[in-house]
Amino acid sequence: MGGIDTGAPSRIIRARTSRERQAAVARAAEILLSGGLVAYPTESFYGLAADATNEKAIERLFHVKRRKPSRPLLILIPSEDVLSDYARVVPQPVRKLISALWPGGVTLVFHASSKVSPLLTAGTDRIGIRLSSHPLATSLTLAAGVPITGTSANISGAPPCRTVDAVLGQFGDALDLVLDGGRTPGEKGSTVLDVTVDPPRILREGLVSREVLERIIPISTSPVTKALA
């Protein structure tokens, strides 16, 4: 399919009710599958979606976001059923976390399968994966039929965005669509947990606290480090 005209002004589609959401998500999925970029609300801030299976779209996202290629991107999936398509190994103890906390505010970092573009892993061979609890974000992945990028909709180094106006203030006309789901809760992003090591270690503490994680499985006591995703 042809690419999106990057010179076109950003479009805003209201998606605050279930009826609005259905039409908005259908249009957004078309744009994503054509290589476009879509901003959408999540449980914390607005996210920036590209088709995570389209390397040209991923490259465009890096350019528009001004993100260094050395920084990985996490992905959102439509359901737990497709997790094994993108994670090479899902340790059995991690299934307990998934059962308890997905959909929700935890990104799990796995060894990436061969289906995952190296652009997403930044050469680390690891990929952050999340199943969002936000109905619009999950509906978008379902409608597109592919994983989407879950990076925050902001220029690298700038504050994350909680409103459509904030997204447009940072990106102007660089995006193809903004799904207006209203003001997001903000405060914290997802908790990022590296499950490629045993016990898993926290890379970023966010929406889900260490205490909650430790009630489910043992968590490494090593200090919190800079997140990969």
C-alpha cells in the first residue's frame, strides 16, 4: 500500500464514546497499515503508533519523534494469544504476572523472536511488550491486526502529553491522525520489567509498584535502572 503524505495537516478524530471509537479506530487502522503515524490515548499518556511490522513506518517514527536509533521501542499487542509470535520465550513464572496484571500498566521485556524488527530492539535482541487496558489502544491493535509501537507521543526529551493540544503542540502537522480520547491520567508511564533474567528486574517503576509485583513472583533487588523501552 502507498505511504501517507507527510505534508498533510494532522487530522483529529474524536473517540470518547464507544460509537465514536468504532469509526475512529477503523480510520486509524487504515492509516497505520499505509505506513502512517497515529497518536492515541493510553492509561497514562498519549502514545505514538506505527505499524510495528513496517520498518519504513518505524524509521519515520524515529525521525518525527527525534529519537535516537540506539533507544528501543516497546510494542502493544492485541491479546495474550499472539505473545509467543514476538517473544522467543515466555518463562512459566511470568505467566503468573500476565494473568494478574494484563491488560494493564506493565511492560514485560522478553528475548525478541525473529518476527521483531531490529529497529525496535536497537540491537539488544530484547523487546518490550504490553497488553494495554485502555479500550482505544487495544481496539487499535485489534483493528490493525498487527502490533503497534507503544512509545509516548512526545519529542524525545520533552514532557509526555496528556491532551490532544499538547500532542499537536509538539508535533504540529507531522502526524497523520490524532485520536482524541480526552485527557489521560498521566503521572506515571508503565512499569518496565525485564523477564529475560531470573528473578526479573525492574527497569522502570511506574503504574504498577514493586510491592504489587512481589506479591506475585520474586523480583530482583538490584537498583532500578534506566528503562529500555
